[in-house]
Amino acid sequence: MPTHEPDFRLDGYEAVNDHVADQFWGHIGIEQGSMTVLAEHHSDDAEHSFYVMHNGAVTWGIPGEPQLVALHLKRDSAARTYQFDHAELPLPSIAQSWLIARGCPEEKILLPGMGTTAANDATRVLEQRLRSDGDHFALLTSYTRDDEPIQTTVMLRAVDEKAAMPFRVLLEEVDTTEWTHTLREGGFQSFEAATQWWEAHWNGDKPSLPTASPATRPVTAVPGPLARPAPPRGPSR
């Protein structure tokens, strides 16, 4: 499926109220021309549409911000109105998980041939976990670096306060020669330990990621209600 500008299939529909109209324009419509669809699914009854999109406009904004948008459109075909929910997320598998948690079949929102491909089985297995288990960790923060070396770091926290290794860091690295990517996961017992790794990584020390405990639940993709701290961000572009 080739990438393309999104078609939201809203001809003849209006937002359910003025607030939704303003929010849709401010978050989605104003940058629609800069968005590229990586995956999409539409329900048979046309009441729901799910999108994973890359927002190219973000590359001109604040360095490090997530560049992917997960969008769930909900239509009322009788009233000819729509509502929506969306999230700006750092990794495709996290965006997919967000949509799956909202009713999109997993097999319908995959990204065949889109962007880079997984470089190894470990990456594919971790991405599968991220897609399929979307309610055990909350997204705290992320940083996307889109110049060489292309990297994305993500910090997660377990919703279950009793979880072992409650803080996780994901590190995606892109090989622009082979056009592949690797994704690794590290587990930390405290926010301070995770932040220490984060600082060392972005200072160029290349610390190894500690292995996550196999006894813990898989990492998740859904941002939760936990407060987002402000760990050190990556370098400016």
C-alpha cells in the first residue's frame, strides 16, 4: 500500500459540535497536507476509521517531539456527524497499540512496506508485544532525533505500582544504509535510574540497556493519567 495524504472520508459530515470542529482543525486538519498515511482501516459499516500517520510538519517544530499521529474517527451515519480521538506518539508500534485498544483489529493496522523494516527477530517480537498489550504501561516522555544517527527514545512507567522494573526505556535506531531499524528495551527500578541512563545516552556515553525482567508484563503503548516528568531531552537539531 503506497503512502498518501489522508482521506478522512468526511464528505457530507459535520463535527458533532463546534468544540469538536475546532479541535479537529487545530490538531489534524491544519496539518493534513503534511501528513502521510502509513496504515489505515475502515470498519465495514463506515462508522469507524483508524489511521497511523507521519506528520512531516513536526520536523520543523520543537526538536524531539513525536512525529506519528494515531487517529480514531467515529461517525454517526444517521446524524451525519463525527467525533474523533487522537494521540501524538513516538513509535509505529505504540500508535498501533493505541488504535487496537480502541477497537481496531491488529491485523488491519499493520505497516507492510512502510518506512524501515525490522532488522532482527528481537525487534519484531518486541514490536508485537507493544502492539498487543496496550494497558499496562503509561507513556512518560520521548525524544525523536531525525538527523544522523536517527534514533527514538521512549520512557514508560508501569500502571501497576507493584510491577518489577516499573520503568522502561525503548531505544529505536535506524540504519539508513540498509533502511532497517532495531528496537531494544531496558528495565529500571526507579525513575532516577531511567533518567540517569537517558542523560548518559544523550550525552554520547552509549550506556547499555539493562535487561527487562521476563517476569513483568509486556510493555504497553497507551499514554495513561500519570504525571509526565521532564527528563533531559536530546540535542537540538
